[in-house]
Amino acid sequence: MRKLIKNPALIITVDTNGKNFKRGKELSNISVLTNHSILIENGIIKDLVPNSSLNKISADEVIDVKDKIVLPGLVECHTHAAFAGSRSIEFFQRLKGASYEEILQNGGGIISTVQSVRNSSYDELINLLQPKIDNFISQGITTLEIKSGYGLSYYDEIKLLQVINHFKKFYKIDIIPTFLGAHVFPLEYKNDHEGYLNLLTDELLPYIIKNNLSEFVDIYCESSAFNLKETELIISKAKKLNYKIRIHTNQFNSIGGIQLAIKHKVLSVDHLEVINENEINDLAESETVAVLLPGASFFSNTNYAPARSLIDKNAIVALSTDYNPGTSNIINLHLIMSLAAIYMKMTAEEIISSVTINAAKALSMDQITGSIEINKLADFAIFDVKDYKDIIYNIGQNLTLMTIKKGEIIYQKT
Ligand code: NIG
Ligand code: FE
């Protein structure tokens, strides 16, 4: 089956010359191609054809995108979209001055979402998650990561991962489930960290990988969650089972999570709002992706990660919504792109690289998606804009015209 995406105004290829990520200055080069069309064969990018040679091309189907702009399918690499309940009360408490960590210490925060998830059935959680996935797809997202982390018991973590995995069967986009059992210590293990660590490492980690529920482990390494020693223990056990590792770190405190992550060559470190000069330098020299989450800073009214200095020092930077009910109740990657411009002074080109190829690298999907290069998946986000900067400038609007996954239109604006 051959298809042609015909005659767009621009194709932003985010070409990497086969390197599959961008660091430092490279983020600024997004490779803008004019007068070309994209030939797809069996869901894979076969060729980028100059429009002057289109008469030599035969295709079974033509998707006419005249005057539109084609980007690689967007990659949303960090969400906690599988949850139940609302934390609006806590949102307003924080606006009155209570801190996130105080609320968590008092059994609110993550723990309150855990209660809601434990009280919800598998079917209820499916019904809550489905419209959220549809929403992400309507934004041009073709690869979506979703973490567990609101079950925090053997039964409820597996339930959440099964809910996330359910959608892999019914959706064309790539859904990447991540096991975040190490989110915080649940109340029943508040005074028995060893007991919870044993549950995670001896029971959940082996069960989850064996039953194909997730290949990724995420750990919240913070003074209010898992300390350095506990984080390292989980990393070591997870590595033995061949998991790919990511960590949430440096959101509120710098306790050494970045150095630990680099030592273990983890895929990404996410958050980084509180980060010192040495940590920036070390990260910038590593292969670990710095996933920045300006939505969490905006929603929680806290400081932003130093994107400029990370990029200027040569780091591999990605962006994501961190969509979750407590610190970033923002299900809008385009808004995050605008926040990155306004509050983190990232350029439009750096932002585009950060939600495509570098986000794909954080998910270890960079060999197959994240840029428009021959032999990669035919994953595209097509925007109804005159200039790609308009996607960022028109704050809060969804200007996606079409989402294409493996050559198939999976969303079209009506
Ligand atoms: O990435 N801080 C840890 N995890 C999430 C928040 C989850 C929550 O508050 O429910 C985050 O910000
Ligand atoms: Fe998060």
C-alpha cells in the first residue's frame, strides 16, 4: 500500500542524519523542506519526493495537504493520565499558601489520588482514560507515555497497568506504559520502607516484565518520596530484569538523583526545577535526556527548569505536559510549548525538537519515530498554520488538522 502526503507548504523533518537525537545547538536545526511530498509504503516513510517529480510516482491513496505544515508526529513522553478523582481542593489550598510537600505529608496529594484509584474499578478507569487519549491524539500526538503510580499496591498497580495496556489493542498510536510503583510510599508502608521496597522489587518488578505490562520503570527520587539509596536499589533490581529506567528528580530538592541517573545511564531525568551548576554540567555531557515539565511549574506556581542553560551547555532537552491531577492538570502539549517559550526562553525550533525527536529518545523510540526520515514510521502531525511558530504563538488553541500514525489518518478536524 503506497500513500502520498501531497504538496504541503512545508515539511519540518527534524532531520538528525540518522543520529536520532539533538543536543545543544542542534535543537535549533529542524530542517524545513519546501516543494516536497512524502511517499509512504506500508506505514513507513519511503521517500521525500520533490514535487517536480511527482508525475513519476504512483500511489494507492493521496492525502492532499496543500498550504498546510507537516511535522513529525508529536511524542508525549511523560504523563500520569491514568487516574481518578479530583484535587481541586488542594489546588486552591496551595494558592492560599500550603505547599505541595505539606499536603503530601498530611495524606493528601498523590495519596489522595491513590485512594480514588483504589476505589475505582478497571472499567471505571478505562472510561476515564479513553477521552484523555483521544484528546492527546487530536493534538497531533502519535506516541504517548502513561505511567502507573496511583495504585501503590500489588493489585492496584497491576490494575492500572492493565488499564493502560488495554488501549494498546484498540488504538493505532504507540502507547508506552511505565511502571511508577516507586511514586511515594503508600500510607500502610509509611513506617516500613523495607516492606514496600520488597513488594516493588521482589514481586511487582518480576511480574510486570514477565506479563509484558511495562518495559519501563520510573522512580520519584525526592526527599518526600524515595531517597538516593532506595532509588539505587530499585534501579539495580530493575536493570537486572532489563527494564529501561527513567527518574523524576530535582523537582523540589537536589539530593543527588542526577548523578545517580548518569552513573546508571538511565534514559531520562524528568523535572529539574531545582538543579545546581555541577548537575547541569554533568547532565549536559551525558546521553541522559533532560525532560522539562513547565506545566508543573506553571500550575504549581514554582520555579522553572533552566532550559536555556541546559541547552547552552549542550544537553539533550525534551518537553512534556507531566499531565497529572496534582501538579500539572494540563492536558495540552501545545500549551506546554507556549510555556516553554514564555517562561524558559526556548526558541520555536528548540521546542519542536523537544516534543519530537528528543521526546522519542526519552522513550527509547528514537530509532523509529520523532523525525521525518526515510525508513521511520509514517507518523505525522499536520497543522493548519502559515508558519510553524503559529503553533506556539496561538496559545491554548488546537491548530492540528490531522494526525497520521503509520500512514493512517487517525484524527481529522471536522
Ligand atoms: O511529576 N511529583 C511526582 N509526580 C507527579 C505529581 C503527581 C501528583 O501530584 O499526583 C509529578 O509532578
Ligand atoms: Fe511526573
